Amino acid sequence: MAMTGVLRPGHVQLRVLDMAAAVKHYAEVIGLWETGRDAEGRVYLKAWDEHDHHSVVLREADEAGMDFMGFRVDSPATLKKLADDIKASGLCTQLQWIDAGEMLATGQRFRFTVPTGHSIELYAEKDQVGNGMPLVNPEIYPDGLKGMSPTRFDHCLLYGDDLDGTVKLFTEVLGFELAERVVAGPDQLLIAAFLSCSTKPHDVAFIRHPQKNKFHHASFLLDNWGEVLKAADIITRKRVSIDIGPTRHGITRGETIYFFDPSGNRNEVFSGGYVHYPDRPTLTWTDDELGRAIFYHDRKLNEAFLNVVT
């Protein structure tokens, strides 16, 4: 598959209440690598097998949650074209260009607020710092890995009111595919959308919710189910607040465990999932099967999992 346009999730900026506690969690529990700090006090981290400078940015604030999520596009020309297309769509507000360098090691970015109220941005350039191994004759992983050691930042799940408008933007303007959806009632009201710009089951997902701009979780990829079980061991050994799991999703088929950072932001590590090509039909789940869709083994809903957001 030729990857063009929007390539992948590139970064997420999270608000944390205590920077020292947050850095310890993301670096020692999850196992991300710190790559820099800026004049604003933001801390930059990446998963070990990501070559770009960072994928997670932490900002100390009075309230937890997500500031924005960024997607990498294939070229500066694509960045300009998509910015023009977003403007022409009339679907977004608070459109702005952000100068190169405002975020460490990152080129010019175009930021906009989608109909669900979330700040999303696109960028084409970010410095590469490597994964601790040579590009010629590398090993399969570097020395010194800590914690859960995911290979990459994978996706976010976001909550907001105008789900239809956001799905229209991502599919008709940004070129994402609707890989899976959840519908409710005889009118098949869309209540959840899992959107892919790659061969993954989702690169971002949205849930219909009465409040705008809510954050459910940021997710990081592990290699296999055994690594998910090891993550559960680490959660107990480090006395981390657990949410749910280890278990498996029906949606995406991912193997998963959820937990919280010290500020109350939900994290996920997961493995598995199917390969999504653009000609793969959209999978649909109905609300009467939502328990099995979310928690395939238990087959019942967990209200705290659904309703606790930042």
C-alpha cells in the first residue's frame, strides 16, 4: 500500500498535575525515553522504536487532559494542501499556523479544532534521533529498555458531541477510512467511529459524548500478548492505578490493559489487531452488543471505563 497524505499519529501533548511524578511514570513505568525539555517546561518523550524526536509531550497544568494530537503528513506540499482543504470544508474552527521550532525539533504545524472540540494538528517535518541502533545491520532491540517498553505511540480515543462532523472531516477531507463503527437504535445513530489512515484498525477513535473536547486514553503498542501480561505485572509492582484488563477487545481485536498516570490521564498498552486495507469493508457493532465489542471476554460494559474522561 502506498502511504500518502496523512501518514500516522505523530504526537500527543498531555496536561499533567505534577511534572516530576508524570515523568517518572512515563519513563519508568511505560518506558519512554526522554528526549528534551523546552523553555516552557514541557518534557518530550518517545517510544524506543520511534525514530522521530518525540511522540509524547507533557505540560504541567492545573487540570489533566489532552492539549492536542498531531498527525504527520508526507510532505510540506501535502501539509499546505490539507490546510487549504480544511479551511475550504468549513468544518473546523480556530485554524492557525504554528511556526517551526515552537515545539522542539518540529517543523511548521497547522492546528485546527474539529467539530468534537479537540485540537488536532498536522506537520510534515520532525528531526530524527533514531532508536539506539544503527540503520545498517541493526540488532532487534537496544540495550537498557525499561518498564513496558512499547515500540510506538499508537492512537488516542477522544470524546465529543459532534461525532458526525468529525467523521466527515477525517474521511472526506483528511482521507481516513472508517474501519469500525458502533451504531444505536433503529435509526443506527453513530455513537463510535474507529478511523485509520494506515493499515491499522485505528489511528484515532471518537465516541459521541455530550461534552466537547474530552480525552479517554492515549495508547502505546506492545509486541504480543505476553508483553501485555508483563505490563500487568509492572502495574502491580509499581502500584500504578489500574483501570481494566488484561483483556481483549472485540473492536479492533486488540489485546489490552488500561491504567492511569498520576494525574488521572488514562493510558493503554496493547498488542494485536488485524490489518486494515482501504478496500476492507467497515465493521459495524450494534449497541446491544457493546459489552462484547469493548470487552470480548467479559461481554459486559464497565461504566467507569466508559465515563471517566479528562
